[in-house]
Amino acid sequence: MKTIVIYTSQTGFTRRYAQWIAQAAKADCLKLAAAKKKDLSVYEAIIFGGWACAGSIHKIRWFKENMEKWAGKRLIVFCVGASPLESPEVKPALEGNFNERQRERVGLFYCPGGLCYEKMPLLSKAMMRMFIKMLQAKKDKTAQEQESLRALSSSYDLSDKKYIEPILRCLKG
């Protein structure tokens, strides 16, 4: 099955997953900017990867705007975020990017990535600092909030090739 993996990445985690998927599926792999210039009609499967940004998948609008013209193709979306796979907020946030009809057409997956403050743009760093300060100022923090504060205090990497296995199974049908 002729497949392309298209991605957008801020600090490298989504790029890493896109490359792993492309290598395992023997697929083409392009950044979104390059893919926008390419004729995607030659592909039987289109996989899009974006990073989590305040509950949304970065640049998902582009993918959704093109879904209709990709009728008959296998469509898969993966989102890479800083939360562990088991976090209760992951599934609702992921599904919230699509309406019910769109979710029926798209395989949706989440891959844990991490935080890399060293590669993060200044605006994103500033937003993270504000979020951390807000959490620190909160009285009577829940266990989850305390864990979030600990996790957000420095860069970390949760990425692992094992998280692409469900994506590859979906691709094979």
C-alpha cells in the first residue's frame, strides 16, 4: 500500500515518530510544508502526525479540510504529547479534534513524547512557565496536579517505538 507520513513537529518528538512509522511501513515521510506542495492522490494511505497544543492537534485543520478529497484512502492521525498514554485527559482531547462522522473515517492514535525546553520556542516556554506558576500558586493541589508540577519542572522523553505498533496494525487493516 503506497503510504505517506506527513508531520508537523515543534521540538522533534513528532518528527521522530513520523520517521519510525515511515521506516516500518516503507512509506514516504514529509514535513507538512513540503506535503502541501505534493500531489497526494497517488497514495492509498495518508498518515498525519501533529503535536498536542492545549487539547488540539497542531495543524489538524489542514488534514480535516482535505479529508473529503481523500475518499477511499486509509486515513490515520497520530498526536504526540507530553502526557503518558494512560492519562485520563488523552482520549477525550484526541477525539475532540474530530466530529463523530470524521472519527468513523480516521484511525486516531496518541504517542507519548515529552518536553524539550531546550528546543521549545520562546512563546511556548513562556506559556509553560505561566502554567507552572498557576499550578504552583494553587492551594490544595490534587495528586495529579502535584505530579504535573514535578513532570513539568524539566525536559523529559517518554517516546518509544512500541507506541507505533497500533498505528502499523491500523495501516495494515
